[in-house]
Amino acid sequence: MQMLRKLSAGLLLLAVASFASTPAAEAAGQTLEIVKKRGHLKCGVSQGLPGFSTPDNRGNWTGIDVDFCKAVAAAIFNDADKVKFTPLSAKERFTAIQSGEVDIIARNTTWSMHRDTALGVDFPVVNYYDGQGFMVRADLGVRSARDLDGATLCTNQGTTTELNAADYFRSNGMQYEIVAFEKADESVAAYNSGRCDAYTTDHSALYAQKLKLSDPKAHIVLPEVISKEPLGPLVRQGDAAWNDLVRWTHYATVAAEEFGVTSKNISEMKSSSNPSIRRLMGQDGSFGDNLGLSKQWAVHIIRAVGNYGEIFERNVGVKTPLGIKRGVNALWTKGGLQYAPPIR
């Protein structure tokens, strides 16, 4: 019996030692130092979603989620280009962050209780409030989601859309069939070919994917929003300091918009006498030190990517092909949900 106990204890120590040698375990509690030593940030993004994360033919990435990772890189290195992007499917993303393949995921990912408590990840902040909807062909004659009884729906595997669709159709006593694919482009292609009556995902993604269709004007996005989809970056659990850094990267952009600080006027705003702006600019206080960054951390972010309003309008706003209005993503002072805690 004593020998068995010793053997069990030895196996437990071996297991602990084995976990301690994994990239994820090594990163726990020290992600910032690992990133600094490496010299660049590793960011997981989508495989191509216009407005959020998409590459051009030269491999240059743009979008709201891309700008988020650039903002984190700017905060750390004062260089928004010190980031490498890894395209991930919805199915791959959680494994990539859990294993340490990437330092952060910025991939239009919904914050849900299961993901937050069961997958070993944390959601530091919401950078885009969204909701699930449906897109159909205009000639189908459908004007409401309530008209989709018996419809076939194309969507992506490993997302919240399947459960949301199930809840919506069940609660309304409607029948449906799901056709799910691992890659978003596969789902869009199947819908575009007529395999499905409707395509369902987040409203923002519907507008983005619509641009990829052979005849975008032949399709409409139905008005219903059937779920809450708070989208944001995610990090591994176990590193509160890294969680804080990612969270306050977003809040710095929101605070900057509230105070009227932009990428264009930031030099003159550094001399502002407004106490809140002075703290944001690193003129007063030691807030950068508390994050393991320089006093100018927020200045570096805003100079590189702009404030939240600039980021939104540049990537998905009304003057872009997506043409999305701020809506719930407006500042709290303008009827929206974007709200930054005070820097003080």
C-alpha cells in the first residue's frame, strides 16, 4: 500500500511537471514578459471577415480586430507593426489560445458563460456589441425571420449561432435544418450556391459576408436580432496582469473618443490642462507603470490606431462598404454601450 501511495505521488508530480513545461503553463502569469522578450505579439484572427480581420493580396491585415492587436503591440513596443497574425477557424481558436500558440485572440468571438468558465480563457472586455440575424435572397419573398419556418440554414461550426437558432426556432414553434461548415467561406459559398434558404451569423458578419456574394444586391439582411453577441478579445486564464493590459487597451481608445483625443490632434492634446486627459496622456500618475508599460502607453495606442470612433468608422462605419451605423456601439454619452471606467 505504501509503495502504491509513493507511485501515485510520483505520477502526480510527473503530471504537474509535464504541465509546467507546456507553453500555456509557462505563459501563465508572465505573458507580457514573454511577448517583450520575443519582440512581437502573436494574435489569432479570423480567416477573413471584411471590416474585422481580412488580408489583402500582399498579406496585410486590416479590420477592427486587427487594429485591436495593433493597439496592444503599440502599447507594449510603441510599434503597431510588431504583431504577427494567425488566421484561425471558429473551431481552432480556443485550442490556439489554450496551447499558447497565440497570446491573444481577436476574432469576433462571443463572450458566453460556458466559454468564460469552462475553456480556460478570459474575456477582458467587449469591443463590439452585436446580435445574430439572418440573410436571405430578396426574391425569396421573406421579410421577417418568422417567415423562415421549414428553412435550411447555413452557418459555421463551433460558434454560438447553432444554439441561438435552435432556441429561436423552438421558442417560436418553427421547423428548420442546419447545414454547418468549419470555415466561414464554406458556409457563404454553400448559401451563395443555393444550398440553403438563409445564412445566419452575427449581424456585422452578415454585412461583411454579403460583400463576398456573386450579387450582393440580390440579398437582404432581415431586421430581427435574435441574440446578444458581446464580441471581444480573449486571453488565457491565469495571468491577471495580461488580462488588465488587454482590457485597458480598449478602454484607452474609448476614453480618448470621449475626451476628443484623436490620432490627428494627439500632440496638441498632450498639453491639455484637463486632469482626465493628462492622466490618459501619461502626464500625471503612474498608470503605465501599473500595467508594466511606459507612461505614454495610451499615447502610443491612439497615435497608432486612433480612438474607438476612428477605429469603428475606418473599418465598418457608414462610409465603408459595410455601412454599419454606430448604434449600440456608440459612446454611452450618445445612447450607446461603449463606456470606459475612469483612469484615476
